[in-house]
Amino acid sequence: MSRLIAGVAGNPVAHSLSPLIHGEWIAATGIDGSYERFLVSLDGFAAFVASRRGTDLRGVNITIPFKEQALALADDADATALAAGAANVLLFSTDGRVTARNTDGIGLLAAFADQAPAFSPKAGPIAVIGAGGAAKGAVAALVAAGAPQVRIVNRTLARAEAIAAAFPGRARAFSWEEAEAALVGVGAVINATSRGLNGVDDLDLPLEAAPLTAVAMDMVYKPLRTGFLKIAKAQGRTVVDGLSMLIGQARPSFEAFYGRPAPNGSKVRDICLKALGEAP
Ligand code: ATR
């Protein structure tokens, strides 16, 4: 069998930890494969996909800012990608067809299962902060996992309302001023905004309005312990970090690209922590 080639496409892409994750799993499984970075120009994503159809590229992870476009360009999409309105995986078949998937929701739920095993999405309402692509994927995954109500809190209320409208009876939009009311009685609070990234503009939420049993999760993983997670931890809460979600979404991607499950174990997390300059 020929060498299995996959990679990650984005702009920027130099910061991506995906090559480290997949590279470690390729080495651990002994697969004859490679995982590359594809820096695609901002107006060049359609041409990139077209030029790779029917080549020996098996698939790519998609990162900013191409996730919505990836879904639009694919010939087929799984239900998760359709519900999220975005794809983080494109699979290329030898006959030239392109299939979109979204494994971010699997990654989110895997992160909770790993770091907050007592949490159940079915147990009560969940607050998602933000209303961009990352938030929409999270809402879709939580609704699919049986969350009775997802409360979307966003600075721009109209964006939260647009997502809520896609999940009638299961999601509700809240303005930033209503954040306190949105947090009452929730089982988890998930930061799906970019706030806190690189230690800048930490999320300022009235987190104390959430029950102490509410888990705090941050999709931002740089730094690993964001200001939001530090506050949550100081309040005695269980916290779930974005690196766990990143590795959780990579796992089904790996299996789709290389036809083998990713190995278990924490080595890949340690490798990522080192790359992020964090202590293991
Ligand atoms: P992504 O696709 O990665 O989710 P996005 O679509 O740019 O990125 O969404 C970013 C999210 O972070 C949005 O919810 C945004 O709020 P708005 O919809 O009001 O723009 C939120 N966000 C970013 N910076 C913010 C800030 N300084 N204060 C409040 N919300 C912020």
C-alpha cells in the first residue's frame, strides 16, 4: 500500500499542534504515513481543494478560517458537519469525491468524559459563551448528546439568536447583560469565544451565579489555564481544558485518514504541553 498522506490546512497554520499529535500517533502505530501543514492563501481554499481531488492526499483537518467553506465545497457531509455548519475534516477519495466531517463535537464530549467524568450533558441546561463557528459546533454536539437546553450567551445577541433558531426548543439566546440569569442552574459553562487567548482579554462572567457543581470548560488552550479556568478552579469547580478537546477531535480524524484507531495514552498530551511551554 502506498504511503498515507494527510495534513492540516489553514491560515495561519504554523501554530497548529495537529502535526505533533498525528505525527506522534503515526510513530506509535508504525503506519507508513505522513501529516503535513498546508498554508493556504485566504482566497485560495477552493483552488486548494480542487487541486487535491483524486490525488494521493487522503484527507485534511481544516482550521481557521476555512471551516465553513470546507463544508460548502464538499460533495457530501455527515450530519454533524451539517448541524455545525462547518467541517474540521475533509476526506478525499480516490475517485475525486470530497466528504466533510466535523469531529469537534466528539472532541468536546471526549474532553468532558476525560476531565469531568461525573458530568452528563443530559442532566440539565448548559451555557455556551459565544456565537461564532466554534460555539455553533458546541451547541449542535450538546443538543445531539441530549442536553435539555443550551443557553447561548453572546455580546452580539443577534448571532446567538441565529444559532438558537437552528435548534428550536433546545437552545435559547441570552445577551451579555443576561449572563447571570443564563448561568442559574447549569451543569456546565463553556467558553467558545476567543477571549483569554494568549492571556489577553480574559472572559469576565458572573460565574458565581452557576451552581458550584457546574463544570467550567474553555476551548482556548493557549494558555492551558486561562483566566476563566483559574477563577473556576479557585471557586472549587471541576475544569476541562481546550487541549483535551483538541486531542479528542484529532482521534477520529486520525482513524479516518489512516484507517487505524489512534493509540491511547497521555504521551501526545505531554508533547503538546511541552510545545505550549506548559508543565506536564
Ligand atoms: P470562531 O469561528 O472561532 O468561533 P468567530 O466567529 O470570530 O470565531 O466568533 C468569535 C466569538 O467570540 C463571538 O461570539 C464573539 O462575539 P461577537 O459575536 O459579539 O463578535 C466573541 N468575542 C470575541 N471577542 C470578544 C470580546 N472582546 N467580547 C465579547 N465577545 C467577544
